[in-house]
Amino acid sequence: MPAAKALAEVDHFEPVKPSKEPIDFVKLRTLDFSKYNDGPEARKELASIVRDAMTTKGFFTLINHGISEEEITRQVDIGHTILKRTPPEEKLRLKAQILEKGSYPGFKLRGLWNVGSDAKDRIENFNVYRVMSQNEQPRALEPYRHEIQDFIDFIHKDILKKLLTLFALALELADEDYFVNAHSYEGHDESWLRYMEYEAHHDDRDSGGKTLWLNGHKDFPALSLLFSQPMTTLQVRDEHDEDSWKYVAHTPGAIIVNAGEIMSWWTGDYFKAAIHRVVEPPRDQMGHDRSSVFYFTVPNDDVVINTLLDQSPVLREAGVAMAYAPEDAPTSKQWCNARVKLTGQSKQAANGKTGTVVEKVIGNVTTAWFK
Ligand SMILES: O=C(O)CCC(=O)C(=O)O
Ligand SMILES: [Fe+2]
């Protein structure tokens, strides 16, 4: 990423020290972008890693993606500063229209979502579209506007473009640019950058089991990019190991990539939208806030999402079924707005395969939540 010039001052967020406790980590594949420009064979190899990761765990670790650790730290600090310096009245005025419109830009205040059966979340988010002028931004953001824009633009135009090309290669799509064109930078869509802070639960020390911080769920976008952070809290449910929850390891400077429901529909569930959740950290990391940065990508508003059987010999060979009858397939915008409204609103959660599945139907689309 091109280096920024003189940087405006921030309130530094001091991340927690890595845990020393023994932890059962999920084994994720590593995708190394330093090989991306080494020619067609190297790209094919990277695409085969994407295919393997997506058909098994649904998550992988991306390294050498072009954003340095310092730049990630800087973005965490920017998010922390915006959340810290924006007064409550301004947060309320610039509140994200989540329940009203199913749209994320603005502040998500604490306590909007249910966690488990009788708790509310302790998460604050500040979300931004790539067209930042589309929404009024908080005063505290102004000193960082260009840095945030450069960060989003590099993710969307460089990292996402490479990732989506590899996803197309992994499926041997007739049109290698299909996913890239569906995420045209110039088009409009609901993709968003998220600064997210989990408030420490100071009462956790006395609790026996692990307290949930965010219910189990599948992400709804096409891809989710999580800038790796050191608090051991994110768990993925391993379908291949009796649905057990395993922690995602922190890799300094890496991006943890996972697919959402849009990608699973495109591929007739050949690529997994893995179920994941956030729980309290190990004892030696308790009592500390967590601050992180995410980029969630969805296709342009009018893209109709359905399984790419016609385009992909890999999907035909895998014998997957179409996700929807043609007349039932949702557009990106219909799906996103409807799904965002439902996030965290159910008081129940399901155990998945073995328990009752708590489902919500949106038009012809069904989505579910998990413990
Ligand atoms: O905070 C995390 O590590 C994961 C958050 C998450 O799953 C989400 O925002 O969809
Ligand atoms: Fe998620």
C-alpha cells in the first residue's frame, strides 16, 4: 500500500499480549500473495489452495497481501480514536440504520444484538462504505478521511481483485473476471469497512464456562476479511471434527479470509460459509478490550445471486444443485438489506445439525443462527 505522508495523531489502542495457555487451534491453509505475480502456474497453485480451504474449513490465512503490520496497527488506532472521540449524542445522530433499513454505515451502539438467550452484545462498531461522501461522517473521522479511503481502495482494488480472480480460477469459471466484475469498484453496493470494539467483560473471571461475545453465525457477504488480532476469541465450527469449536490463531500482519452465504450460493455450497462465533478469551487475556478491523464484500446491488453451474465445470463435477429457481434468486441488495435487519434479533440460537435450527425466512431465502 502506498505510504501516507505526515500522519494525524491518534489515541493508540494497546492490544492484549498473546495468550500463553495451550489452545486447540483450527489448522488453516496459508495463501501467500507474494507468489501471485509469478505466472499462470503459480496462480493455479494459489487457486488450488483456495479450493482446498473453501471446501473444508471455509477459512484461510492470507499473507504478503501488501498492507504492513504498521498500517494495520494504524487502522486499529484510527477506529479506536473515532469510537473514543465521538460523543454519545453524535453517535446517536449518526447511528447505523440497521433495523430501519438493513444498512450498516454509521455507528452500531452496544446492546443492539442478542447474545445467547439472555444477554446483549458489548460491541461497538463504526462502519463506512467505500463512497465515504454518501454518508455524513463523524467529526472525529475527518483527520483520517484520506487514509481510510486509501486503505479501502487498496483492499477493494488490489487484494479483493486478486482474491476474486483466484476464486474464479478455483472454480474454473468460463469468465475469469466474473467475480471481479460483480464487485466493480465503480458500481454501488453494500460492501463496508468495519472498526469493531469488544468491551472487556470484567465479570468473566468468576464464570465457569466460556461466555459468548457474539452468537454463532454464517457471514452473509461474499467474502469477509478480518485483520488478524491477538485476542484468542474467534472460533470456527469444524464440520470435519464432530462440529467442535476451534480457535482461529493470530498471525501478525495477516488477513483471515472466510466466505459468506453469497459465496456458498454461487457455488451450490461447494465453498463453505463456515459457522463461527466469538467467545471470551483465555484467563491470561481477560479484562482487556479488543479492537479490530474488517472489510466485508458483497457484489454490486443488482447482481442476481445464484449457483454458477453453467459457468463452472468444477461445480458440475461436484454435482451441486442450484441454490434457487431462477425466479427466486435474490439480488445482492435485496439480500443484504433484509439480512442485516435480522442480525442478532433472534433470542434463540441453534446447535446446528444436532439441535433445532433457528431459521428466519426472508422472501425466498432462509438464514439461521447457532450457539
Ligand atoms: O470479531 C470477530 O473476530 C468476528 C466477528 C464476526 O464474525 C462478524 O462480525 O461477522
Ligand atoms: Fe462473522
